[in-house]
Amino acid sequence: MTATDAPMNKLFTPSAAISFGHYVFPYMGFRFHLNGMQAKSGFSDLEQYYKWKYITTSADLLVNLTNLFNENPQHLINIIYVGGIGLNYAWDNDELKNLNIPYNKAPLAWKDDRYSYNLRAGLRLETDVTKAIGLSFECAANLLCHRFNSKTNNAGDWMFTAMLGVSYRFGKRFAKPTPILVPVAQDAMEVSTASMAPATYAAEEYIPEPQPTPKPEAKLVVKSDKLHETIYYAICMSDPKEGGKVQLQKVAQFMEQYKDAIIKIVGYADKGTGNPDVNMKYSKQRAIECKDVLVKSYGCNPDNIIIESKGDAVQPFEENEKNRCVIIDSEAKYTVQE
């Protein structure tokens, strides 16, 4: 809808748009936007209206306000600010030539200059239907030159758009978690000594006294105690002290009980956000900071702690948000008598 003195219900026209974009961070991205179809303007005092065709291209900045101010990765609705700059082109205003518009009322002529700048800003509401498909509603205000209305002056003019659409997220549909190898527990080995009953010798006229049944000797059994803890993180976070305090206390107790146990800390990042370089950085930070807490806060032996970072190359869980995590594993073996 254009902004003129004509009644609003006289100025509604259809509009369509398509855009392609990419989120560099969970809260910020860019897109190329193409919008156009038909526009309408007129003069209410003369009861004269005319239509024309137009197309607008723009480069837009997208700021996800929901992700920016809320660390919870699960949202029902994302509120996104849209702002950009572009170029507008108009044509096919033949209907205007048939109107009786006085020149002093408005000099209407395109001549050779049908281009106009376009400054736009608005809000976009987007929700998830599936991981790949979402519904969106976007409203934007567009500031253009009066040439957009077929006029010859360079004053500013306004056009407002409201669009309901469907968004498709490339990469979400085909992203499958890569299986990881989980250490297989070794069966407990039993070491036993065979007991031998004393030999009996038969004598021709001698009957030995009954011997008590010997008690079986104690068996040595090798057993194992396993450790498996998972710490989950909010998006763009690597501090384990908020959500992983209980898990790190269990790890510290395990290392205190088994002095020789080797602890393996592996950091991960989710594939649904960011890029491989950023995700590798966060997964490494998460593993390093878990080790620092164990060493500095609980006095654990740093030589018994191994850290690794997988980035988003390995996804332990099917649910994308759970892959922002650190997984800690260990196994200690000891021998008992039974």
C-alpha cells in the first residue's frame, strides 16, 4: 500500500517476494530480498487512480531479537528485525496516460528515469512447523523517491508491505547426527585357583577316617567402576559452572577415589547453528574450561585428564540442541576377593 491522501481501501495491491539468506551467528544474518508485483496511487479530490508494475531488490540485515536477548535455544516464535537498502524499478503505467490530470496538480511523467532508491525497515515473526519449514509474517516500511509514483520530483514517498510466507532452511532436512564410538565395557575377568581334594589310598585292611570337605579357596575378581557424565550448554556458552556443577563434583569424587583413573573430556557443538570454525572454537573452550574447573576448584591431577574437541563434525544426539555439550567418560578397574 502506498501512502497518499487517497482512501486506504483504494490503495491495496497484491505483492510477492522471495529471499535467500544465511545466519552468520544465531542472532545475526544477511539476505538478498526481491519484492514486487503491482502498486497503486491516485488523487482523492479528482477521484482518479492508476496502477503500475514495480520490482524492488534489497540487501537486508537480519537481527534475531529472540536469540539476542534470550539464551534458551527453544523458542515458539522468533522476533527478527529487518533493515536494508536497495533499488526500485517501475514500468507499465499506461493507465495513467488516459487520466485527465492537470499538470499543475502533479507533473506525471517518467521520461527516462524510472529508478528509485529504497530504504526499508520492519519486523518479522517466524515459527517452526518442522526443523526445515517455518511460517513467517513480515511487515516493512519502504522509503522511496516520488519517481516510484511516476512523478518527476525527487521527494520521498512511502510504501508499506505485509506478507505471509513459508521459509525453508537448507541443511536442516539432511543433517543427520554422526554416530560416535562408545567404549565397550570389558567383561570382568575371574582368576581362580583350582582346589584339589586330598588323594585317598586304599589299604587292604585299613579304612581311613572320613576327612572334612575342604573349603573352596577365595577367588580374585577384577571389577570396574565406570563414569559417564554429560553437561549441556546454552547457545554460544562455554562456562560449565552454571549447569554442570553437580556433574563436575561427581567427576572430582571419582578421581579422588581412583587416583590412577584417566578422565576423557570431549567437547561438542550443535550443527544447526553457527559454522564449522565457530563451532570448533566453542567445543574446544567447553572442554578446556571443564578441565580448569576440575584442576583449580577441586585439585584434580591435570596429568590424568585428556581433552578433545569435535566441533559439529560429531553429533552424539538426534536432538540438535543437546549437541551443545561436554561428555566425560572414564573407567577404573580394581581387584576383590570373593
